[in-house]
Amino acid sequence: MDDEGVERSSDLDRVRRLLFGDVPEDEGWERIAAAIHGAADPERQEAIEKIASGDLGRDLMEVLRRLRDRDEADEAEDETE
């Protein structure tokens, strides 16, 4: 564990790099620590860790595909009105 009480597992480091790769490492860890501190509910924290241990790249791509499909459907609907 680090000074903030956040365990820096390899999965959590992967999350930091994916979500906060464009900010300094320390700032990324601060954001992770704040998110975990804000999720004081043990069930929510467990859910965060479960998501972090999955295939984030695949999961993020699936979310992006769904958002793109929804946007395209909305645009097509607007064009027919």
C-alpha cells in the first residue's frame, strides 16, 4: 500500500495508465486514491476492483462501440424528422 492507503496492484496501475496516461504519474495516483476514498462503500470498492481486473481494453472498446451506434442511430432519426 502507498501513503494514501491505496494498494497499487498491477491491475490498478493498468487502470491508472489507461485513464490518466496523459497526466503525471503522481497526479494519476492521486485521482485513483480520491476515487477509491470516495467509494467508501465496500461493495462499490469491490466492484471497482472487479472491473479493474477485467480486460479493460476490450470493455472500453465495447462501450465506445455502443456509444457510436447510439449516436449514429440518433443522427439517422434526426435526418428522418
